[in-house]
Amino acid sequence: MSSAEQQVRTEAGRPGPLRTVEVPVPVPAAHRPGGDGGGADGREPALFVHGLGGSAANWTALMDRLGGLVDGEAVDLPGFGRSAPPADGNLTVSGHVRAVIGHLEAAGRGPVHLFGNSLGGAVAVRLAALRPDLVRSLTLISPALPELPPQRTAWPTGLLAVPGVPALLRRLPSKGRAPEAATEELLRLVYGDPDGLSEAARAAAVAEYRSRLAVPYAMRALTGSARGIVSAYTERGDQSLWRQAEQVRVPVLLVYGLRDKLVSYRSARRACAAFADARLLVLPDSGHVAMMEHPEQVARAVRELLGRG
């Protein structure tokens, strides 16, 4: 049994109280007024799934801008954010999919407008293919769909999946790097223009990095999920993420950044061809986390996707 922390938003779109649900073992469904999982004000439900090493907090800026449009929740995947790792140790893409399905079934919120970034994008694609009854639309931001060979700048992340490398990294001296320096390195990896970040955003990133350092299973969750992505890249037949993308029939918004160092925008052409009903947003100045770097542009495209632009 694993737990996923979900951040509930108030009707004004601001963060509400945190509550924990158990997944994938069902708990009493928390049905919302309206019968179909939507909010009492008619907003349709939405679920936001973060990427490798991220958390529910990655979606705050975009959720704030969509608060009047959808009734949104963001989850922490097992082993990330405030969620404990899965008891069975399954950190594959399919393992994360089961956790998200478990949450949706337990909460009674489906079908939802499903959002995914990076690893969360791969999770969202597989979920939509396997459980179309739970999904109204897909918004995929730099989704981790198989890209071979990957960009050179993505190789260090892929090395996390190599047996022995994580243990070696733990034994290496820190070289005196403060959390601020390590966070800056991460920001330069995922943002297209890290120099444009505010001091408040940098401070929040450092605080999140410090909190992850204090979690004993943080590296295990990171490396296990990295191996899960690499494994998904090699899957063939019906288990192939590209084959599953072809099975998705709901409207899909694809968002790519030209400065993305982890997922190449060149994947956009294949993604547009794979999904039956896809539209594309390319952001020239964005990196890997467009929902954090350019939330206004992403929110505008989401509103157009849902017919309320």
C-alpha cells in the first residue's frame, strides 16, 4: 500500500488543506456534488501528475490560473513529495499508473482532465490508453515518450538507472556544495531561462531540495523511477508507450520547449502523428517545465483545448 498526497484547491484557485489518500487500495470515495465527479459549481475535475524528482508543488502556478475553469488536484507520486514509497517497491511507469488509478477510483473523481509533465506525461498516456473511462482530455508537457537516442544533456539523468551509479554518487564527496548550489544546477537543467527566476522562486526551490535531502528513501525513489522510464523506453508491442498513444481518443494538448534539455522538441512531430486528436504548443524560450516557466501561455492553450479560450 502506498500513499499519495493531494493538494486540494479552493474555489478561488488558491491552495487548500492537504489530505492524504491511500492508493492503490480503495478507500471510501469522496464524491463531489454533481454526481459525475465535477464540482458543485459545474467545473470539471482535473488531475495533475508531476515528473521525475518533482512534486505536486510543480503545478501551483498553472493550477492558480486554471482555478476558475477546472476543479484541480495535484498528486505526489509514490516516493515523491509527501508520499511514502510503495510497499512493493514498484516504481515503474506502470506502478505509478496503478497508484494514480487507485487514487481516482478511491476519490470517485473520474473522468478527469489529466495533466502530466515528463514522467507524469508517460503515466498519463498509459493511463488514458488503459482506462479511457477515467480521462476527459490530456495535457502533456514535455512527456517522457521514448526518444532514441536521447539528447546528450539527458544522459546524466539516464545514468541514474544504471545499477551501481546511485550508490557511487552517495559515496562521492559533496565538494562543499551547498543546497543553494545544487538547486541552481537543477534549475539550469529544467528551466530554459533560469536567470529569469525570482528570488522567491529560488528560495522555494532550495527549501524543497533541503526537504528531499532529509527523506531517507529519496534517492531510492528517484533511481527506481528513472529505471522505470528507461524500461518503458524499451517496451515493445502493446506495452509500447507510442502504441498506447495511438489508442488515446480524447483531445490532447502537447507542450514542448525549444530549450528543453531533457526531452527534445523533435519528438513533437511523432507525438502529433501518434495521437488521434492532437494540438501542439511550442514555446521558444521554455525548458522542461513549461507549466512553471510559462504558466500563462500554457493556461491559454488549455482553455482553448477545453473550448473556453
